Amino acid sequence: MNKKLPLSWAICLPLLLSATLSVQADTLSDIASRGQLNCGVYADVPPFSSPDPKTRQLVGMDVDLCQALAGQLGVKVNLMPVSVEARIAVLTTGRVDVLIANLAYTKSRAAQIQFSDPYYIAKEVLVVKSPNADKTPADFKGKRLSSTKGSTSEQSIRMAQAKPVTFQDTASAYLALQQNKSVGFVTNGMTATQLVNRAAADNIKLAMIKEPMALEPVAVGMKKGDEALLTKVNAGLMAIEQGGEIDRIWNRWQGPDTEYKMVREEKVQPLSELKFVPLE
């Protein structure tokens, strides 16, 4: 049997729904009214955000991106240091407006927050001894590959149907390859590039498999429901992309002339159009 709502409920319900929608859309208005973008960045994770040894001010790729995005919004930037472990909670509780902290899209994170269009694509890559350099991830099906325990690298090994051999830290996982406890070592592209370059300096011949194990779109994080802010952030990212600013920031902190020697291959693009298998 259908029951009619009390008149007071019928009057209040639309108001409650309207209030809820207003709360969801308030962040952009709050940013404009205070004239300041509260941007969450790492407290000490170079080259993304870490204290400058001389000035003690935060510097890095993510810091520069925060400043560029604030410029697009026409406000000042307020950098708010966060830890790796707490960065999602800091965002969902409203302590920061946006999170720019090398934040890669995963299924679990997408259930908690929303992501902007990615401004670069991080890759999980496979490091092997040089005789295996021309192989693909498919060639390592059923083989032992090492990684840090509980990482997205471990997830990518399982996705490739290889056998993960996990360790508590990167150094131990890397050593497993050198000691033939694994036939490959999986890590993020930046770390892999560093390790291969350092190995070459010590006359150890390693290589990175060209085809990545997994793609991880890195984007700006925001609270769910902030559609107005999402639209504005995406427009801002596209503007600084087209103006060449993201390339300049990348080259300053991760580019070919830095110790990381990374080349930025992908540009800002709609997340909905990117073809990838998201990690958990």
C-alpha cells in the first residue's frame, strides 16, 4: 500500500536535495571567495614535492603544477603537505581542495574520489637482464618476477599471469633480479630508469622491456560530486598543456637533463577516452 508523505516532508525534501547539491558544488565557490587554492602535495617525495635544502620551501613537479593550476583559476596557491598514507583522507575530509601528489587512477581510489583528466601516464615496467631486452610481458607468463609487496607492481605481475616474488622494499626486489631469484623486476618507470642507468655506470647490463606491464594515469584528485570544480580543473590542465607549461615543468624535474632522464610521451587527454586496464 502506498503511503503519502507528510506535508512537512513534501515541502522539506526538495530543499534538502537542493542543499545537498549546493554542498557538492561549493568547493569552486569557496576557492573563489577565499582567493586561494588549498593544494595537497607530498611532504617529502622528490621530485614531486620536497623541501628545498636552502630555502626549506616545498619545490617539485607537483608544486609547480599546483601553482600553474591556481593561476588558471585566478587565485593564489596554498601548499598543504600530506603523507602518502593520508593523502586520500585529507581530500575526502575537505582539508584540501585538490590533491596533486603523483596520484594514479586505481579502482579503489576512484570509489572514494574523482579524478581529472590525466596529465601524464605512469607505467609499471619490467626490468630484465640485457639478453631478455627484446621480449614482451607475455613472454614471462608463469615466470618469477620480483616487486615490492602489496604494490601496484605486484598487481601488474598477477595481471600478466606471472609469479610474483615480493619483498618489503625496492632494493631487495631489485637484488632478487641480480641474484637470479627472479627473471625480472617490476617497478614504476622513473625508478626503473634510475636503476638501469646506475647499473650501466657499474658495467651491469640491464634493460627495460618496451611494452609496459600496466598503465597508471596520473591526475588531479577532487572530492566526488564537485562537477563544477572538475570542469574548471580539466579546462585549466588543457590550457597549460597547450601553452607548453606542463612540458616545461616535466623537463625541469624529470626530463632528459635530470637524473631521471624521463621523456613525457602522453599529453593531457580525457580520462574517459584512455584505453587501459585499471589496477585495483
